Amino acid sequence: MASDEGLLRGRKIGFLGGGNMAEALIRGLVQGGAVGAEQIRASDLKGERLSFLRGRYGIETTEDNEALCQWADVLVIAVKPQIVDRILAPISSGLGRSDVVISVAAGVPIDAIEARLPEGARVIRSMPNTAAIALAGATAIAAGSHATSEDVEIARTLFQAVGRVVVLDESLLDAVTGLSGSGPAYVMVMIEALADGGVKVGLGRDAALLLAAQTVYGAAKLQLETGEHPGRLKDMVTSPGGTAIAGLHTLEAGGLRRTLIDAVEAASNRSAELGAQMAQKLRRT
């Protein structure tokens, strides 16, 4: 990890937008020691948001996007997809050929971003999820046509500050959106349902919710740390004629496995539809 973090040594990281995802990355970078607060600046239209970020993390802030771009050599686009076009147009002249541009804007394709930046712009597109706020995110990154292998490693190191990272082709980011991007919502429903089950069999609401959430967290941590197949870990809990197999039988009868697969597929397809609409809109402007 130390060698990876060295990629950010001396880098000036600018966040175009100071919302939740930008704050998660700033928090992970500063508190994890990957960079110093003096290496980070953020811009936003909301003065109170900038005051919060400045006070909480000791970074410099500005309302001047162009000044931010001229200062930064790693620029993170952390604004809503709907305003990416309006934001990029006036700042493109402030970017240098050696600058790395990392987009967190969901559904905005790399070629649409590249078209609004100087020729040869080095763009990385990312798809993080909301668990980054708890420094336990899952992020996929994809390289643009001019991004170098070092640019990819810079982006990987940036997002490793808030969780785990995979590098994929851009064509797979809709699938990522359907799985890990939307996945926290599925898991929250599962946690809520498990807690409801606990209440049904006599547990108090607070105890049931804590036990349900910790169980999901612990099971995920067990799989990640052991690297074992989930089926093998499931079998470790499932003794002949026991309680777990009785519960699993009920889950299979209710179609939980198929429902989750269908949910990922439906969300992936919807992501592709929204991405196509966004791409068409950006290419018209």
C-alpha cells in the first residue's frame, strides 16, 4: 500500500463539487494519510458546504472552478451528471496535457467527457457506491482512450482510500451499477427484513437491527478476508437437520436467489438506458 500511496505524493488533487462522495474521498485520503490536507482543494457553489469541508478536513476551498482546474493536476469531477456539460465547458482551457481527470458522474460516458476537454485529455471514469461514505466502498474504474497505466493506478489509489477497487472496461460499468452501485439498497432491504424477522420472534427492535446489520457486515468481512467461496462458508454454518438449513430451505422456496439475480439484471439494464439518454443529450449540446 505504501508504494501505491507514493503515486499521490506531491499531487495536487482538486474536487469539482463538494458533495457526499467528494467528502468521502477527502476524508479517506486525509485521515488515511495518503495525502496531506494541503494537497487537496475543493470547489462548490454552496459557501456553507465549503466552510464545512474547510473546517472538518483543513483543506482549501474555492467557488472558482477555473482557478481550481489551473491549480490541480488530478481533477475529480464530483458533480451531478445533469450539470457535467455546463461545468466542463468553461474550465477545459485550464487543464494541462499532463492532468488526470477522474469522473464520478454516474452515467456520463468517457467519450462525452473527452469531447469537452482539450485534445488528448487523460480521463478515468469511476463507479463508486455509497458505502464509500463509511470507507467501505466498492468502486470500478475504467480508462479513457488517452489515459496511461499510471493514470489508472492514481485513480485506483484514490478510491482505495474509501474501499476496494476493480479495473474494468467501460462497457461493464452498467453491470457494476446494477451490482455494487445499486447493491447497498438491496442489502438495506435485507437488513431491514432480517430485523423484522427478529422482532417477529420476540427480539426488541434495536437489538434485532443491530444483530442483523452486524451479521451482514461480519459475513461479508469473513468472505473478503478468507477468500472462500460463499457456498463453502454457507456450508460451515449449515449442520444436518439444523436451524440454518431450515432457514435456507425457506429462502430457496421464496426465490431469494433468483430475485437478487433479477434485481441486478434489471438495475443494469436501467443503467444502460439512462446512460444512453445521457450520452444522447450530451452529444446534442
